[in-house]
Amino acid sequence: MEFTPPQTDFATIGPPLVLVVWATILLLVDLFIGNKRTTAILALVGLAAAAAAAVPFYGQTPRISFAGMAILDDTAIAIDWILVLVTAITILFSIDYLKRQAIEMGEFYPVLLFTTAAMMMMGHGRNLIALFISLEWLSIGLYVLAGFAYPRIRSQEAAMKYLLYGAFAAGFLIYGIALIYGVTGTADLATIADQLRADQALRSSPVLLIGLGLLLIGFGYKISMVPFHMWTPDVYEGSPTPVSGYMSAATKAAGFAALLRVVDIAFPVDVLPVWQIMLAVLAALTMLVGNIAAVAQSNIKRMLAYSSVAHAGFILCALVAINVPGAVQSYLYYILAYALTNLGAFAVVIALEQAGEERFDIADLAGLGWRQPLLGAAMAIFMLSLAGVPPLAGFFAKWLVFQVAYQGGFWWLALIGLLSSVISAFYYLRIIVNMYMREPTEPARSFTTTPLLAGVALAALLVIVQGFLTNPVLNLVGQTVAAGR
């Protein structure tokens, strides 16, 4: 029998492929570059090239290739652009931070690009094996980045904890994939749905349901979903601050992109509605636990870590009601708003960080609004957006996900989300109170270099603009994943 090789349309994985090639070249070129700022600029050029590679295909018919393992549609492109934006802002924050902390090495930027490419592949994945490989690929990069501040103990501890938790979660994920494959005979997401439609007995198979549960555990770890969130505050606190911001924004975008593909293509609501209840309960727990735990934090990075957990719950509200028209747009809109806001908040923390300092109390922000007006105003914008105050992007993001949850029949989940937002207002407003209504207890300095200020200003501006241009952004972030079925 003659072997027929699978179709290979490289345009399907164009943006991540561009990043991989560029990062490989950059890794070699960096050996001959003395000024690492040049390496950072070249990394930004690579990101621009990756974003441009997707432009000709936006709004076009979805392309499926590599034996159905990869897809290029508007949703994948939207995730690519969000990840490009997050990574570019992270590089702006890192340029002077790495030098100031005496950990400036050119390898940082290629590793960042490789990791971003892996995250993009999670948005392009249409097969459980492809998603698993992408997840492990990005995890390796994050392990390296978390421990990049060698030989500082806190950074090494963060990397080790992340590695151990990640390896444990990977076991659950691959075992879940194995069980689902054993029941359906395939790892292709669309074919799994076809098998479930054709054989109703499979839908109640205990092996399938256990496999789905294990799958949720694996992805739940990556997006910091309760009760798989325990690694988050420790890893965020110990990692270099730009890496913490990058993980909080980019990893969530990638994890949620993969989860979106799985639950909407492989297990659509009309075929297997049981996952909706599972995710709804987990979303409620994630919102409550994340916000309540954040109230008790005095360390800014740990507070933002638990805030990140809470926002994972908010995003899950849209995923639970994914069958409601407009849910995908709301889902992606929230990811974009959260990524920009959280990155900006971490940038202000970077500005306060001095050489060798590892701990940041909320009290360190005292008087920041008067000492550094731009940083203070930007931090106020980020906190108000995270709290969901209009007319900022965070308000419309929460409004949209609560609306689709209500329309999907999960009114109680929207109510829990609303109450959780009220709780979150306490610790977000506490930051603003410290910046404008508290006197600093000791002289404090902040570092406001040009790249850092540019990144902060860009994030703050986009948070405002996204709020005022909600409808255009909703149309831009993608229409549907239905074509990938």
C-alpha cells in the first residue's frame, strides 16, 4: 500500500513558525552582540513579523492542515495577536530590569520567543496530542524563565516548584488523553465529537468522563483554576517580575485558548453537557477563593497572583456558556483586557524594584501617586480596570462574561461573579489609597527608564481605548471557532 503523506500547509502555523525560526537565528546572532538591548530590539522585530504573517488570513476561510492537527482561523489569529502584544510589552519591561538586577543575558529573549510560539500553537491545536506537546513545550520555557535570576534562592525555588507541579499536572493530562483515546479511538477534536454523536452510549461512559475530568485538571493547573492554583503565589513571588507578569497574562491566554478548543469542538454542549456543570462549579470556587485569599495579602506580587486566580474564574464564566451567541468574543475580549491590565500592574512593581530586592509590600506604594505621577495614574487605571470600574476595559469584560453566563442559564454563576467583584474592590482600592492617601515611611526610589515608561503608557492607553471601543474590539478578536469542528 502506497503511503500518502499528510497535507502540509505551513500557513496554518505561520505565526508560531516565524517566531521559532526567528528565535533560532536570534539565539545564534546573540553570541556576537555585546549590547543585549540590540537583542531585545531584534526580538521585537520578530514579534512584528509573526503578527504580520497572520494578517492575510484574517477573515478568510479557516485552514486545516497536518492531518487535521492544526487550524488557522480568526480565533487562532486573535490569540496570536494577543500573545504578540503581551510578549512585546514584556520585552519593554525587561530591557532595563535584567541589567539592573545583574541577570542580563541575551538568551532571555529567544527563550521568550520560543515560549510564545508554543503558546500560539495551543491556539492553533486541533488535536489532543498537539495540544499536549504545545503545553509541555511552553512549560519548559517557563521553567527556565522562572529560574532566570540565578543564583537567587527565591527564583530557583520558584522554578523548582513550578517544575514539580507542572510534571504532576502533565501526568493527569496525558492520562486523560489516553482514556479519551481509548474510548473514542481518536485524538482529533472534531472526530471525538463525531464519535459521541454517533454512539450515545459513549456519552455516559465512566472512562470518558474520568478522562475529561483529568483533562480539566491538566488545563486547570495551567490557568490557575481552583483547586489547582496553589503553585501560583509562590511562583509569581519568586520569579523575576517581568516573568511573573508574562506568566499571568500569556499563560492564561494560551491555556484558555486550548481549553476553548477542547470543550467547544470535542465536547460541544449539545453532545456532552456534563462538563458545563463541572466548569461552572469550578468557576464559582475559583472566583471566591482567589478574591478572598487576595484580601489577606500584603505582598503585591502575591496579591496579584491571587487576583490572577480570581480572574481565571471570571473568564471561565464565558467558557461555561460557550454555546451562547457572542460568548467566544466575550471570552477573548476578557483575555485581552486582563492581559493588558495585569501586565501594566506588574510594570509598576518593576519600577519600584531595586537591585537585589525580592519582597514588595503594599506599603511600598505609599505616596507613589505624588512622587511618580505617571506611574501612580497608570497603576490607578490598572487597579480600577481589574476591579471592573467603567469606562475601562475591565468593566466591559466582566459585563460581557456575566451577560453570556446569565443568557446561558447560569444566573447563579453571574451572581457569584458579581459578589466576587465587590470583594475584589477592597484590595484593588487599597492600592490606590496607599498611593494617594499614605505618606511613605522611608525614602523610596523608583526606576522609570524609557522602555519601562513606554510599556506602562502603552498598556494604560490600550486599557482605556479598549473600554471606549468595545464593539470594534469584539469584532476584531474573532468571530467563531465553529469552523474548526
